[in-house]
Amino acid sequence: MVTHDHAAHAHGHGSADAGRLAIALALIVAFMAVEVTVGVIAHSLALLSDAGHMLTDASAIGFSLLALRLAARPARGAMTFGFRRAEILSAQANGVTLLVLAAFIVYEAIRRLFDPPHVHGGLILAVALAGVVVNLTVILVLSGANRESLNIEGSYQHILTDLFGFIGTAIAAVVIITTGFQRADPLVSLLVAALMIRSGVALVKASGRIFLEAAPEDLDPQAIGRALVAQEGVVEVHDLHVWEVSSGFPALSAHVLVGAECDCHAARRAMERLLRERFALDHTTLQVDHAVTELLEIAPAPAPAQARR
């Protein structure tokens, strides 16, 4: 019988995380509808950009929910790791949408800096303060989720950036009400865009590392190799690979040569214990063989029977 042992690595908090994401999605969608309406009435780019960002928030959370369900499917057939990397696809999509939306906001904000429309500061302030409350609530909901998952972290970064955006929008509204400086609205939009770019680049970079099968940032393959070679009886370690199947799921494989007098099975168990206790690596594949210390004697092949006659 063939089994996929790594299926047991599924997130233990999957169902709880899905419930938190569903609550966050409902709050975001409800408030986004209010914000679009008021943003159009108040002619506020800051509110409309925040509404657009909240649309990406809703999409991000929706992707995260879908990815959680896919990741929970057991490994079978050709999908020997299951759908664990669906979460990484979701995180990368979140990062890309942040960057695309930030580019649009920067373009529109620059245009409004040269030709600022009249905005209604009172309406903007009221919606911005309500947005702060809603986003704080969503952040509290998501803060209890498993943020080691890059998928969950992507949604969290969307919401956190939106919170900063609402705080900036409230400040811009106060400036407009007290001084009449209309350009405060697009200036705040540029600040929100900068925060979105920062979060988007971080998500794309982190997800890209996983797709390129780079070693996790907290694991040094050189240090791991030195630790393995330092084990008693180990002669050589090569073909050492360390990568992440998904966020929070590191894996390692290596070919290890030990001395002729060593017990291969005992050496493998000792190295697996080292990797688990020192480097928190549970999913390891070690091929352990005896090192060849003597040259093989190559004798000439016997002549064919007809040649000897």
C-alpha cells in the first residue's frame, strides 16, 4: 500500500481559521458598499481608493478561504503533496493585486494633485472613523488565526494596510475641514499606495521564494550540512536540498556517506533526531550509504570460446 505521510502535516487550525476569515469577509463587504457610496457623493479619491483596496481585501480573503479548503484535501494520485501550495498561490495573488491597485492610486493621486476636486471633509471623516473601527475589528478577528501561514498573513497585511489608510484619510479630512487644503486627499492616497507597495512586495518576495524552492529564511543549508558532517561516523554529505513545500512546512533531502564500520540505520536515526531537535525539520529524506574506501579490481574479460580455438 502506498501512502503519502506528509498529508498529516495539514494545518490543525484550518476550520477555525476559515471561520475567522468568513467573519472578516462579511464585515469588509458590508462596509465596502457604504464606502463606495459615500466616496462618490463626497468626491473623495482617498475614500474611493480605500474602497478599491477593500475590494482587494475581500478578494484576498475569498482566495484565502478557497486556498484553505484546497490545502485541507488529502494527497492522492499525482498530487503527492496535496494542494498545500494553493495557499502560496493565494498569497502571491494578494501581493500582485496590492501592487496593481497601488499603481492605479498613484496615477490618480498625481492627477488630482494638479487639479484637486472639491471634497466634503465631514462625510470623509465620518466614513474614515467608521472604517478604523471596522478594520480594527477585522484585525482582532484575524489576529487569532495561524499567521505562520503565508496565505493568512497575506489577508492580514491587506487589512492592516487598509487600517492605516483609514487613519490617513481621517487626518486628511480634518486638514480639509480646518484649513480647506484639498490636496490633503490625494497626498494621503499616495501614502496609502506606498504602504500597499511595501506589503505587496513583501508578499510577492516571500511566495516567490517558496515557488523557487529556496531554503526557508530561518534555515541555513550550510549550517545544516556542517551539523550533519560533524555526526560520528559521517564521511560526506552531498545533494543536500532544503526547501518549503508550503509556509510552515520545510523539507530536506540529502545523500550521506558513512564509514564502513557504521550502522547505516542507526546513523540515519541519529541524523533525523538532530534535524528535528536542532532545526525543527520533521519532513526529511536521508539516503545513507557506506563510503567506498578501496578501489575495485578490474580484470580483463575472458576471451570468447571461438577466439581460443
